[in-house]
Amino acid sequence: MSDISRRRFLEYGVGTGAALALPWTAGAAPAPAAVARKLTKYVQPLPVPGRGIVVASPVGHHRYAFTQRQIRRRLHPHLPPTPLWAYDDGSGLAGQAGSFGMAVVARSGTPVRASFTNELPERYPAWIPVDRRLTVKPDRLVRVMTHLHGGFVAADSDGNPAVTIAGFGHRQTQHVRYTNQRPQTPAALLWFHDHGFGTTRLNVVAGLAGAYIVRDEHDTGAEPNPAGLPGGRYEIPLVIQDRQFNADGTFRYPVSDIAGVVWIPEYFGDVMLVNGKVWPFLDVEPRLYRFRILNGCNARIMDLRLGGARLWQIGAEGGLWDKPVPVRHLVLAPAERADVIADFRPAAGKTLLLRNTTPRRPVSTPAPPLPAVMQVRVGTTLTRPGPAAVPGSLPGRRAHLPAPRRTRFITLNELAADTPGWTLNLSGLDFETLLAKHAARQRPKAGTVEDWVFINMTPDTHPMHTHLVTHQVIGRTPFDVAAYQAKYGGPRGVPGGIDPAPFATGPMRPPVRTERGFKDTTRANPGYFTTIRARFDLPAGVAAPQTYVHHCHILEHEDNDMMLPFIVEP
């Protein structure tokens, strides 16, 4: 690590304590008088499907048409209406919608076709600060591109900048086909969000994200549910995002205090939004509920606790597990999901709080505390009893893949922190340079299993997301970062391809129990190299080669420049 990175590691490594005295974001200009202090908590209901969240209506047989447009919504009674960027299916959205207001319900095995037409402002408005060093061209033109996160799709439907680096400009339309192919797409919570090159962090903060819920014959979403799970209005998505506001109601996205730089390395809000509303409340009955939780933050890693309710996790990004796992809290990095059953019967008549704390080591994050998330008000009247107990087994999968054909080593580097040249990279490589050369370091063969080892040379935890595939977490191995860097480090950090095993300082630690199933995003903690295993299948009828990307899902890191292409070859 550089001297500045080592200093940041020492400051942030304490989790709480010294980190509390630091600015919200290193290198960011200080905030004005906090609008957050004026916003009363728990005064508005949580938006849910049909009441604030629109379930998209098809325009044909399993075909959807969305327009990306700017709308205005009041996200809190004490705020003026906020301009938002939204996916509009033509239904007019919902009058009570927040900044997260759209969901698609699909079926495993049935493909979906969708179009996304850019009717947003042609240029970025003043409340969205563009760093023109990071965009395809040095301008403020709005270019968007929708990615189905967790989608098993051909490269030209993936919405990734290795295929369409310029994205889709004003009044252009993106056409995609989401295969929902079995078994790669079981019943699960996916999500779609913008993936514009160099502007993902901005377009997502502006509102371009939606839920994509996949159903099958076991997990129908109804109640009674064949899987024995809560359903209907007792199954509720919880999309959690942190934001800052300006006094005029616009979102505040800070800019750097480094001369000539706009980009900041992490965006952290001082207000929590759940399903697009500021600090909402939810009325529940004293019975079992199912929560589909998504960390939709740009950079915040959360440790969620719901005191007073018993919790079981039943699935993650790759769908349901084979059995439920009791949990007391949930650590979720950006883009991670948790499928959870909550039992409110012991809390009848009580008011509970969903709270966030700073995750314990080895997770490391510079996020300042933001403890309040939402309020849950447990009633005493039961309208419908629902399942009597959490099922002992589930129709899902425990992750298990055969031995890999090959192992690849990918380093996570941070360079020149707190300077105008501050950047991050994977394996010492530059994304645009590789694209210009039509090159990719990772070139797995279609249908083969590989291990990818993420070697974290930085002080922070990075949620690593690989497009196309879900993966099994094999484990995390502690290693001597300084010795590894001293031997192999260069001006771009440590290059990839170098096995860190000789520098291990202990045995591999197995995945935590909330990593039981298949995932598409996994936390790579500092001081460890993290091993994942994936089978690089392609959808039926799609011929190799196909180009995808893998990247850190801290969106500021993805934009500068923690992303690489990979090619699935014949």
C-alpha cells in the first residue's frame, strides 16, 4: 500500500472511533448545513408493490417497454419534490412512488424482451456533477445503459460497457432479451440498474434502478405458497439506499476538494431511503413475513438488525437455499441481497426498529454511522394466519461445484490516494486500453468451472460482481499484503496472475453461513485473498465468444477504474 493508503487503513480500520471524526468521504468537499436534521423519522408508510411500487405491465407477450424520464416525487413531507430519473412503463407510475418505484415480475424458464428509451435531459443537470475525465467523451451528455444484475443473458443484452461503451444517448433505445433460463435463473430477486460508462454512480443515485423478481412453480409469491413461505402482501421488498439532499429537494452528490477533480471515492448519504422513501414505517401483523432485502447503496456496507423479531435467511442472490439459517443480523455490501423470514408473533403490539451498524472486521469500510433505517409497527390483530412455522427444508440449492479447470488471480489496487491521479484498478490494468486492443486477461472456456481469486491490496472491503454467472464462495485466506506488494508491486499496483499462496499467514477461512447458496456479488476483505468458483455457461443458442465485465460494486470504484472485461470463449 502507498503511504496514504496505509494511513487510511489505520484510520478506518477501527470501524468506530477514529473514523467517526473523519469527513464523510475522503477527498470530498464538506456538506452544507445538514438537511437530514430537519427530517422527522417514521412519518410516512413504506411503499410496497401496488401501493407506491408499480408492478410493470407488459405491452405484449412477455414484452415490456420502458421510457427513462425525469419525474418529481416528494420523498418526505418536509422536503420539496425531488427530481428523479425513473423507469416508466407508461402507467404513469404511482402517485406515492418514491425514488425506487418499479418492479418486473418474471417467470423462470420464460424469456422476457424489454426496451429502454432514453427521454432524459440531453445534458446532465447541475445537481448531477459529472467528472468528464471518466466519461467516454469529455462532455455532459447523458448516456445510459440498463444492466439486469444477476441476468443470464447474451452479451448484447447484458448492458455492459465492454459491448456498448458509449451507451444510449438522448432518444436512443436499448433492446434486450432476458432469457430467465433454467437452472441458471431460479426464483430469485434480481435488479436492473444503469451501467453507463463512467457515470454509473450518478445515474443510479438519480434513480435508475428497479426490482426484477423471478418466480417458479415452487416460489409463486402467492399464499399459500408451495414452498411454505409467506406470500401475497406478506412478502415485501426492502430496497435500502442512503442519500444526501439539498435544501431545494434535489439529491446532493458532493464533489472533490482536490483541484481539478470532481469524482469522489465513495458516496455516503446522511439519510436512509427504503423503497424510495425517507425513513418510512411499516405496519405488520403478528405473524411470519418474508422480506426481500437489497443493499442498493452506492458504497455503504450495512450490518442490519431488527430487534424484537426472530429472523431466518432462506436465500441470497442465486435464489432459495436448501434450508433456512437462523440469523441475528445481516451484513450486506452494495448489490448483495438477502431473502429473509421474520417472525413478528413475539412482538405483538410493539414498535421495532430496523437499524444499521458498522460491520465488524474483517469487513472494512470508511462509511460514517447512519443507524436508523425504518420503523416496524407490529399490530395485535391477525387478518390471515399464514404459515405456522418456517419450513425445515426449501426447494433451493446449496452451492456446490466440481473442482475447477483453472484458477485465476486478480489483484485489487488503489493508486495515488488524495491526489488528482487517485484511481483504482484490477490486476494493474486499464479498462479502456484493453477494449481498444480487443483484449481480456480472463478468457474462460464456455461450460468450464474456474476459481477466481480476488487479492485485496487496499484498506477497504470491495463487493466484487461478475456478470453472467453466479458463483460459490470457497473461502478467504489471510496473507502478508506488504510482503506480496514489496515483491511484485509496480507503478500500477500488483499485476494479476500471481499466486498469493506463498504469502498466506494462516489457513483458508470457510465462507460465512449466510454465503450458503449461489451469489453474484461477494465481499473481498482487506488482508485476505477471496476465492470464488463459477461455471461459465452461456445461454442456450448463444455462441461464444461473448464479452462481459466484472467489477467492484462500489459504484465510485467501478467508474474509476475497478472494472475489466472478460471473454467466454468456445
